[in-house]
Amino acid sequence: MTKKNQSEVFVVRSFVSRRDIIKGMAAGSAGLALMGTPTHAQSKTNINMVCWQGYDDAFKAGSFLEDNNLEINPTYIGSNDEILTKITAGGRGSIDIVTPYMGYVPLMVAADMLEPIDEASVPNLASVLPVFRNDPNILVDGKLYAAPFTWGAAPMLYDPAFFGDAVPKSWRDLEKPELEGKFGFSDDPIGNITIAAIVATDAAVATELTEAQLKQAIDYLILLKGKARLVATSWGELADAMARGEIVATFSGWETMKKFAGDKGKVVEFIYPEEGTFAWLDNVCIVKDAPNFDADLKMANHVLSTESQLLVGEEMLQGIVSQTAIDALNPEAAGLYPYADMDAFGASATFFPFPPLEDRDGLMSIARWNEEYERFKSA
């Protein structure tokens, strides 16, 4: 990963928020809450957390907060880059915990934003599956800077009533005439380009593209856009379109969309296409100069406990990382993710590094990705 000076303001487009289906984030008031301590919590240690809405619930499982005299003061985000801007805009020294996806971790370490995590202080890391615990994005120069706690990938969602026995296997199945006007995108710049790079270029790493490869990826997206019915603004909107029968397949997606559509009476399934896709891994990270470092380590350990992981898997319907908790999941939650064969999942979905922040070695920066993506949007 490339580096950026800590004093610079980070303005980096991220994968479309997986939490964007939750409405009413009240970002204005939440943003102001960061530096304050609620008056009713004066007797407790207040943990300032910058996270996706709902992620704070994972730390509330059981009696952990009460037992440790802790209270969470959350600031909700709408994209990963908001974490970076809040730290650079005066949050260092007041923010305890942030929850970035794995691609941001090397970037934040390079900017001296994170404290390393002593694995001995987070014993529940021992139950985390190796595919997550050993992700090279969260290990920088041999040091661990993140405790992974939830994950997912970008599958293709499809309507089994439409496809019958002819289940799609490839992203290129969306090019077939019978699917014209019957599939949709979400407006996810990096995610869309990454999958297009997997399908339409010879890039060895789908987030490290030459100028020619980036152009090929955008050209492919434009080709598909000409055949698609819609480009949704969120995963929720895309799931709703499937529930209405407006579309029968998606370019990219989120496993939990199966539940969203099911709640509206529509059975949908998903596959990881044969070309592969990207995966995401969200983490607990402790901010440099965090005011409650020891308590933050306890928080990181608790979110990996069985009771917390079951809340994430069964109530939040997101992927979990602890084998102990996976073994205890209810059947519905256990069937939502490929827990039974994580080796096969690892072969189908990749935790790609973040695109370069600057042009280097012939590879295009994230700024160039954003410029090219505008060509897709205007096509």
C-alpha cells in the first residue's frame, strides 16, 4: 500500500457502504457527539467509537459493558473515508476505536493513525479463522493493527424462479441477450471496477491496474450498463428491485441482500462467479493516542467472544470470524455464508489491497480510478 502524509486530509472513495440500507443515520448530531461525554455516563469510562451504525451493538452483547463500567459513545459513518477525516480533523487523542475495512489498515498505519495490537491482550483472536487472522492487510511489518470481526463478499444475486436449472456461473452471463434489461448494479466505484478488472483484464491484482487495464475495466462496465436495467444508489435499493421482480440478477452484491429480499417475500440466491470476486473484512482498530487503551483492548477481545459474534451473525446477519461462534450459529444464519467450506470461499473471493493513492510503477492511483469511473457514470 502507498503512504500519505498524516497532515493531509484523506478524501478517498471507498466500497459502497454495506450499512447504507439503514436509513436515518443522523450524521450531523452524531458527528458532534464525538468530543463530548454524555452527562449520564460521568461515572463510567466512555469509549469514543467511530463506526458503521449497528456495529456498536456488537459490543453490547451480554453484561460486558456493565461488568467493566464502560459506555460507548458512537459516531456513525457513511463511508470508510469518514474515519480518516475524523482522525485527521482533531480526533487523535479523543477517539478510541474505529472499524475500517481491511484495505484501509496499511494506509492508516503509514499515516501513524493506529496503535499495534498485542495478540496476548486479545486472547479471543485464537478462535479467529486463519483466512481472516492472517490477512496481510491487517499485518504490517509483522505487527497486528486490527482485530477482524465481520466480513462478506460481492456475490452475484439471482432469482432462482427465473433461471431454473440454468443457474448463472459467470459474470459474463449478464451479457446474454435473455438478461438484457433484467439485471442491476449498485453505484459502487471501487467494487465495480475491481470486478470488471477481474473479468475483462489480465491484471494480476485487480486493484493494481495500468492505464490500459483501467480503461478496459471501465469499457466493460459501460458495455454492461448498456444492457442493465438500473444502477441503484444502495444495496437496499438493489435488493428492493429484486424483491419486486424488476431485476433477476446483479453485478456485484452482498450476501445479506438474500435476507432483505426474503423479508419482502422474494426468494433469491447468490453465487461467487467462476472468475472470482472481492471480499471485505471489517475490523476493530485502536487509534493512536487512544485515551482508554487498556479498555479498548478489552473491547476488541469482547467483539470476538462467542456471545458478541453470535449477535453479529444472527441479528446483524453479517459474516463472523470465530470458529467457536460459527459452530453455535442457528441454521438460518449458518446457511447465509459459506462457513462449511471456507477454503472454497478463499479461492473465490479475494481480500484485495486498496488501489494506490498515487500513480506508481505504471499503476493508476485511486484519483485516476475516480476520474475513469465518471466516464462510466456519464455513459
